[in-house]
Amino acid sequence: MLSSNNSENCNINNNKRKDENVKKQNNNNSCSSINKTSTNNNNNKNKNNNNNNNKTNIESIILNKKEKFSSEKELDEKENKDLENLTNNKPINIDEYEGLPRFEQERQTSVWSKVCDWVYDQNFKIMSSTLKNGPIPKHIGVIMDGNRRFAERNHLETKEGHKKGFNTMLDLCQWGLTLGVKIISVYAFSIENFKRSKSEVEDLMDLANNKFSEMILKSHKLQQLGVRIRVVGDHSHIPEKTKSILAQAVKSTENNNRALLNICLSYTAHEEILHSMRTLSKGVKDEMIEIEDIDQDLFENCLYIKEDLDILIRTSGEYRLSDFMLWQSCFTNLALLNTLWPDFSFFHFIYIIFLFQFNSKTLKNEIQNQYKFNNNQNNQNNQNTNTKDNIENLKSNHRVKEFINHLEISENKLFEKFILKYDDEKQEQIQ
């Protein structure tokens, strides 16, 4: 009996101990879970606070950008999207965000960037002043090749490569203005480029719309620099919106006369020569000129670009002209570089100008010999003419002047038509 009672008491004690251990374990688990939840809550609070701080910082940065550009009435599409995402409590990628004042301030406060800028400015001033002592080219043509390869090499989208190329074109214009170059003609888009993928063509047209809209907003700066913009080529392939924006850029700078920027858009040299021939045939058909009035000077006046090239630059290591300004490049100095267009720098430009100055004497002699030959032929023809022929020549010169004036007026009316046509289509869409 005693042994059985003892065994029962032991079992009861063991059960009590087990229950107590279970209660302790439950209490410990509940405490640990409470601690975990509290730590998670704290972490979440910290994360939310950090997100809110980041959000407020980003909002202030973008709002500063908005205030900065409020006078220009335009923000980049990326900034607008990021503002919408922030208002809807959606995240944005700060590292990929371009053009924010925060990054500009970091660049300005960096000592290394200041040193690099100072060295660049000093080299720019020294080299520019040195080159100004020699002959400066009046007309430079550029085949801007290598934007897509630049994007592939740097793992960027194709449109980003084209953006870099556009910025390089603006840099080239500034360098040319500093040296005193009068005309720069850039091969922006060939007629053959319309055969590329639809998305790439649309990206290029959107890039043209955005950049030329910026030029229109900053037309006062272009007026201060005296830069006039011309867009040449077959406009039938260009979208109406792009035509309207290009026309506004042309009209806003038409009175500037210090330098000329020819943007060859939807252009080939073959089409340019055909355009000149059609213009002359139409002039004869409309009885504005006669067949005897047609000569080399009149033919060149009917081209999109009548001035001869002094330098033709081709980047990306290609050794072909790609149907660009074939008529104007008879006495040009070719500069074929094995570098992609977005990588084109001021030092490449200086090297090309130096080569031009080195070869200028031989080129000048060849051009003078050609002009002497043409002048001798004209003098011989003039000596054989009589008074009647002189009167006919005067009448011919008068017809040619009126015809050239008619072409200039029709070009201006064409760009005005582009603006009005797009505005009418826009109003129809709204209605």
C-alpha cells in the first residue's frame, strides 16, 4: 500500500513539474514573440520614417527643380512621372534620376570636379586663342555616327545614346562659335533611317520634339549668341508635331545672323540634287526663269545648302560619306575619326582644326585655280557678247534675283504652314 501511494505521489509531483515547465515555456515564447513584434514594429517605424524622410527630401528636390523651371513652363517627362508616383506613395529610383539639383550641387561641391573643370577651361582658352591665329573654317559638316554603338557598349537604351549624341552636337556648336565658325551642318537623320524599327524612329522624333522645344524656350539665349537654325530635307516623312516644333525653332531664330546651324533631317544628297532640279524645272514651267538663266550658281542656290564645305567630320571609324552633302564637298578637308560620336571631345575638334590649318595652303591654291578657270571662261564669253547680249544678261540677272527671293519667301511660308496645320489638328482633336 505504501509503495503504491508513494508512486502515485511521485507521478502527481512529476505531472505538476511538467505543467509548470510547459507554462514557463509558453510564457517565454509569448515574451519572445512580444519582443519580436516590438522589434519588428520598431524596424517598420524606422523604415517608414526613413521612407518619409526620403520622400520629403525627394519632393523638396523636385519642387526646387519645378520652381527653377517654372519660368520656362516645362519639366522633363521623368520628373512629372516621379511627382505623380510620390503623390500616390509609390517609390522612385533615385540613383537613375537625372538632372536633379542635388546631383548638380554634389558635382559643384566636389573638389575633383572643380579641378577638372578648371583644367578644361584653361586648355580650352589656350588652344582656342592659339588656333585663332590661323585660318578658321567657315563651314563644317558632321556625320554624327555611333550613337547606337555607344549605347550598346555602355549598356544603355538606344534613346539614351541619341541623347548623348545630341548633347555632343550642342557642345560642337559652342566650340565652333568660340573659334568663329560661321556655319555648322549636322547630319541628324537620313531618309534611309526611317527604315529602322518603329520604336527607334519614334524615340528619335520624341527626342527632337523635346530638345527643340527647349531651344524655343531658350530662344533669347540663341538670340544673344546670334545663332540661326535651319532645318533642311524632305519634310514629307516627318510627323506633323515634329514639323510644327521645328518650324517654331526656325521662326524664333530667323533674324539671327552671327552663325548658322543647318540641321539635316530626313535628308540625302541625292534627294537634295533632285530637289534643286525640280525647283529649276518648276521655275521654267511657271515662266519665272528661262532655260538660258540656269547655271552653276543658280543650281547651287536651289540646293538646301549652297555653301561649300571646308571640313567634313565622320565619326565611328567608317570611311564613307553616307550620301551627305556630296555636291558641297568637292574641296572639303575630310576628317575620319575612329571614335563614336558621343565620345567626340574638344580635343578631337582641336586636332581637326589644326589639320585643316596645316592643309589650308594646298586647298586654297586648288580652289583659286578652279575659280581662275571659271573666271577666264566667263571673261571670254563676255568679250564675245554685244550690246543686245548685255541687255539680255541684265534681264537674266533680274529674273534670277526675283526667283531666288521667291524661293526664300516660299520657304518661310512653308514653315508657317507647318505651325498652323498642327495647331488646327490639335484644336480638332480637342473638339
